[in-house]
Amino acid sequence: AFRFNIPPSLDADAADKSAPSAAETMQQKIMQTASIRSTTGDVLVSFTQDHGTFLTPRGRYAIELYDIFLRMRGQKYDYKIKYDDISRLFLLPKPDEVHMVFVIALDKPIRQGQQRYQYLVLQSTKDQDEVTVNMSEETLQKEYNSELQPVMRGTVSNLIAKTFKVISRKKVFIPGKFANANQQACVKCAVRANEGFLYPLEKQFVFIHKPTIIIRFNDIESVDFQRYAGGQGSTRNFDLQVNLRSSAAQGGASDYTFSGIERKDYATLFNFLTAKKITVKNLQGENPFEEQESNIPVYNEDEIYGGPDEGGMEEDSDDESFD
């Protein structure tokens, strides 16, 4: 950041209050030369710190949506993010049925000291609220095809997702066909010592929130269902190791292990992955599935067995889009 001190012009008439100051003249010249648009008063939609809490980076930030970028304003940090730098958006329900998580995946991570954040994770609620869109109905019709209204009412999470989707012109993906044993869109597990939730979407895994991990199914070489490595309770839980293709290693990591998944979620997770034509194998390189007579996946203390999926699900489908 640079700060300029521009002294008053010696030729300026001090009595003329309408004349631009030397600083204002310099600002106009810089903005014209650099083709910079003024952002003062151009906030289209704003959300206060009370509308949600950022889990990553941790803290409360007010969000301001402009036409080509967004701003996150916190007590210590202020970020400006262009919509072109956003790769994907996700709206995910937490199992508590109270909170929703909005994930902003960035092509260019933001910095906070030495820490870099490629995924921004905002937790909000399903409480009813309303937001004001600072544009006329004519402008909304012309610029956004009337997908937004001057006053919008709904749950906080949906208002955030809707305004981001329309203004940034990016799709917001939501869970699709997968449902665990409790008919929820995710399974509880852990990455190393950090507990979280793994969401199998139609074309990718999303794990929230620490660390946030996004793995496209096209980047997966194979998955391994393993016995739970956590010691006690090994007969009630299992691990899922996801092995990446060599060309898709993320930050040097060639695999991820999602540990401590409950036994009751094995069948639905196994059937879902086999329906996606993802190679399933164990660490020994054996294929126990051919020897299994039953089509119902079975779990025991020593091995996890499974049969071919009979659900007739499509091989590929787009991620579900928020509307």
C-alpha cells in the first residue's frame, strides 16, 4: 500500500470551495489513466457480521458485493476478491439441521500473515431475514434478468447463495443423490486429528472445514476402504483412503484418509462410489468383491467387502446447482 501527501496548489483560489483540490485532481487523473472504476456507493448487496461466521479464515467479516468483486471487512483484515478469481461455490447443510456452510473456492488464495487461504468457509443459519439490493428494477432487469429483486426475503443461507450466484455469475453447487444412513448429505469423519464432514457430491468430494478439501472424482485413481486405525471401536468405524492420480496431487499430497466413518454409512458410501465408476480396492491389492456372493456390502472386523451396485444410477451427472 502507498500513501501520498499532495500539498495544495499555489495557484488555487482558497475562496473557491467548488474547485477540486490538488489531491482530487490527482485522483481523477490516476483513475482515468488506469481505467479504475469508483466503488464509492456501488455496493449492490451487503451482509453484516451478524449474518454469519467465517470458519476459514476464522472470524467475523461484513461482506459487500460489488459488480465485479466482493469485499470482506473485518476488525483486523480487509480483503478484495474479484469474481473472476472464484473457481467454485458450494452450499452445504450441516447435520445439525440448523447451520448451512457456504464455501468459496478461490483460484488465487488470500493471505493472512504467512497463512494462505484457498477456501473461504462461511457458516450461516436458516433464520428468516431480508436484504436490500441497491439497484432499480430496470437495472435488475437489464443486468441480472430480474433474478434479484430490490428487497429479497428468505433464509440467511439462501440469500447469501442467491446473491453470490447471480452477481458473481458463478454456479452454486449443492448435494445431489448421496444420503447417509440418517438421510443426511454427508458422513462424519476426520482428517488427521481434525473432525469434520465429508460431502460426496455428484462430481467431487468436499470436506469441511479444517482443512477444507475439494477432490474431483476425475482426479481419483482409486479409493480404499480400510479398517479403522483409531484403536478402540475399530469394529464400529472404518477409514476411506482416496488415492489421487499423479497429475492431480494437491500440494504434494497423493492421497487423503478420511477416518472414523461410522459402520452404518459403509453401504451407502460404497454403492455411491461404485455407481460413479470409481475403482475400489484394498491396500493388499486384492479384489474381495468378486468372491462375495451377496450384492449387499458386508462389514466385519478383518475386511470390508462389497458387491456390485444394483441401483442403476447414472455413470455421470452434473453437480446439483442451487436455484
